[in-house]
Amino acid sequence: MYITKEIKEDIFKKYGKSKSNTGSTEGQIALFSNRINHLSNHLKKNKKDFNTERALVSLVGKRRNLLDYLKSKDIEKYRSIIKELKIRK
């Protein structure tokens, strides 16, 4: 697997509240962004991998839903996470 336990802990420690708080919205968005970047790089090399393309579209939709939820709950956290992860709206 491309992502190890240590990398996940680092993501949740940086964007979530702690490394064990894996359910935080910010941590989930950061984890999805990491996976989206990995799949995007894979698809640049393997243009005909349609199953991965489908998974990528699904992940983008999940991340979008989480971002919409965060925007409705706390607009400042939403703006900061978009700026940190360099996500386009």
C-alpha cells in the first residue's frame, strides 16, 4: 500500500486535532486529498485505467461533501484547510 500508518498519523496530527482523532472533518479532507493526489499521478502514467478513474471521481465527491459540511459549520476552518491543501473551488 502506498500510505503507511505513520503517514496517516502525521496527516491526522497536522490537520486533525490529534493523531488518534481519525474522524475529524479536517483530517478526513486531508487524507482524501492525499489519496486524490496519488491517484491523479497514477492516472497520468496509466491513461486507460478506468477503474482507478472511477475511484478518483468517487473520492473527489466525498471530499466535496465534507468540504460543504465544513463550510456550513465553520467557514474559517474551511478557508484555512483550502488554503493549506491548495484545493480549488
